[in-house]
Amino acid sequence: MRKLYFLVGFLLFLNSCETGTGEITTGTKGTTGTKGTTGTKIQSNASQVTNKKRCKNLLVIAEDRSGSTSDHRKLKADDYRNIFKSFQKKFFGEIAVRVIGNPAPEEREFYLLDIEPFKEHLKIDDDMLMSEKGQIIAKNKEIDKENSTIEEKNNEKTDAFIKEKIEPHIINYKPYKKRDITDVQDALQHIQDKVDEPTFSDFDHIQVLIISDGKHDASKLKNGLIFKPNRPIELYLIGWKDRSVFKDLHPNTFESVDGFIEYYKKSTCK
């Protein structure tokens, strides 16, 4: 009987080693561990994220806050929070936000939020010794703790970013010298300059969300709006009327802010 208990215990330990994810399993005496059993998995949120592929992304958001844009609702603080939260679950990298309208010179800029990456778990090979597998499992548990700390820091930075940058400069935007015009071309040129920066040459994806009706009234344009970034981007539009300026980019269009948020929640790292 002692030999039987020893054999069952040995198989439980070996099975837990082979998961290679840093998970800890607990169960009642006499069960068989993690696969097809009554065992309970204990795993941090950060660990669940790191077990999935994550991409290095740049997300650019340009929101029209001029008075002429009334066909769709403006983004609220919770909308930004939901978008940023979806970004953090699948991506890391940089988020850049600016207003479209007639901002003061000192507010004509991108407000930037850096999202730190989680650390990856170490992998376990089948031909490793049990002692080596045990060491890796212990190390993966330490990585889980580090990732929980990174997750907390990302959340704290996001909350501060919304409070200190998004709310005062985007949501509560006021036109410069009370001149409420929409300088769409200025914003498009600024976005183009941003995504073309060599800083982002090694990023997996560049995503651009533009929330505007696209009606430019800051000055008369002879040849219409121009937007031709030098690298591939994923373009999302909400409320844009004439999309001919984007004809070569095949934009994803959305009728509402809520529609985009639901779509972005389901986006994945490719």
C-alpha cells in the first residue's frame, strides 16, 4: 500500500511539472492532478496573460472635439479606460492621444502612455530532470509575482494618464481663443508623422483610431485632405463622411463608439 501511495504521489508531481506554465494544482487525496481531474488551478491574472501571445503595438487615437461634430457621441473617461484596458490585455507598447479641432499651440501634441510588457514564462522540456523541472516551476511562480507588480503599475499609470492628460486636455478641450474650427489636415499630418517615426519600425502593429466627421474648415484645401503614411497601419474610423482620402488603406468603419469598443475587446495579437 505504501508503494502505491508513493507511485501516485510521484505521478502527481511529474504531471504538474509537465504543464510548464507555473501553475500550482491542489486536489483531494487520491485524485490524479490537473488533466481531467478534480484539481483546482491557482493562477494570477498576469500569468494568464503571459501564457498568450502578446504584440508590441502603437495605438494612436485622434478625437474630434470641435462643436460641429454632433453625429456621434464623444468619448468619455470610461470609454478611454475600456480601450486602454483592452490594449493592456493583449498588447504592450505605446498609446498616443491627441485632439482634433483648434487646440492651443501648447496642446497641439500627442499625450503618451507607455504600457510595459509582462515577462515570459520559462518552458519545460520533456527530457529535463525532475529537479530541473521543479526549479523552473519555482522560477515561473516568481515571474507571476513580478507580472502582478507590472500589471498594477500599468493600471496605476493608466488611471493617472486619464486623470492628468485625457480629462483636462481631450475631454474638457476648449478651442484656442474660442475659435471653434476643425483643422483635420493638421491632425492627419501629425498622425502621419507619428506613425512614420523610426521608433516604431520594429512594432508588430500600428493601429490608428480617428473619431471625426472629417469635415475640415480651418482653411481652404486645393487638393483635399492628404494622409499617406509610409508603413502599413490598421485604420479605424468613427463618423467619417468622405473616406476617399483613405481609399488605399481599407479602413474599418464603425457607426458608434460603442461598436468600436466591443470590436476592440475581441481583437487579438496576430
